[in-house]
Amino acid sequence: REIGLFVLTAQIIIMPGFFTNPTGFVNSFLVQTHRGLQLESTYSSIILLLQNLGLTKVYIESAGPLIASMEVISPAASVLSEIAWFVMVPALILIYWLFYRRHSNKTGEMSPNTQPEMVNIIYYSFLAILVFIILSNVFSPQYLIWFFPIAPLVVWRQKNVLWLALIMVSILTYYEFPLHYNLLEKGNHLLVYILLSRNILLVVLAGWLIEWRLLFKKYSKQSLSRLS
């Protein structure tokens, strides 16, 4: 029933666009699936660091029809853009498995008595979005908007750390885009290190969230009781 409602809701949302312009609707997805390694992605920041260190040479140019999107061009970038999907999907499966393991009974099945608590649904949803952004071959600045509707709802003992990390990520992102994006396009060393710091901060945050959930398994119940 839940899957059917999800499919029905998705159809209601997308059908007007499809019937208005079927070709444009399909192309809006195809263009995205053929994108290369976007300039601000985690993978690109590593390649740009290697260029700063004189270990490789890359080119930065607009991504075909997406004039405002810049891509890193190099043999390594081509390989990373191809394998990014194969890295991201297993990582997301790991997050889903951690969520399932936490709420499954001894037989490995979800039962009415082990329904996920809303605290954990919010927590793992935030973590899944974070992992998706980190491991995707595209990391546009507007992706950060996805964090903020969920972040206030995350129940975490070190919640101040979460907010501090998101504020720092936002400041670093704003500094490189839109303030100094032209310098980043030119491979400016300072902007490369700022971009790398932003992405490293997100990676550390993801690792910390995963490790915290594994170590403090009883905290969500205590948090839920306080909320109620």
C-alpha cells in the first residue's frame, strides 16, 4: 500500500510536465545522466589538489548545454565520473542496511513491534542525503538546501557540532560560489583548498554520524521519550 501511494504521488507530480513537453521532460533527465565530473564535487577537489601539488594537469570548461556548470577535464576525471555511481549506490545501500539492522527483529524482518522511530527515520534520512551529495559526481551549491529542512529535526547528543559543521560548510560554499567562482574556474590554489576543506568537513561529518549511531544505540529511545 505504501509503495502504491508513493508511485501514485510521483505520477501526479511528474505527469503535467511529461504531457506538456515529453521530449523536454525526458531530456531533463538524460542531460544529467551524461554529466561529467562537476567542478565542486568531492572527486574534483581531490584532482584539483593533485594539480596544486604539480602531480597532474586538468582543464576546466563548461558542461555542454549546461553553461553555468563547470566540469574538470582529465583522464582521471573521466574515470571517476564513470565510477562515481558505483561508489555512491553501495554506500547508500550500507546506510539503508544500518537502518534496517537497527529495526529488524531476530528473524531479519520488519514487524509492527519494531517499526522505526521517527527520530531514527529523520537521522538516517539526513545521513543518506549527506552520503549522496558527497559521493555524487555533481555537487552544486544549491544541494545544501536539502540539509536545512531536516537538520533542525535531527536528535543528536552533539547537535551543536552538527550545526557548526553546516554553518562552516555554508560559509565556505558561499565564499567559493558565487563570490570567487571565477577564481576557482582558473584553478586558484586558495579556492581549491577552500573547496577541499568544505568537502573534507562533510566527509568527516558523515563518518562521525555513522560512528556515533553505532556507538550510542540507546540514545534515540531516550531522546524520543524526552520529545514525547
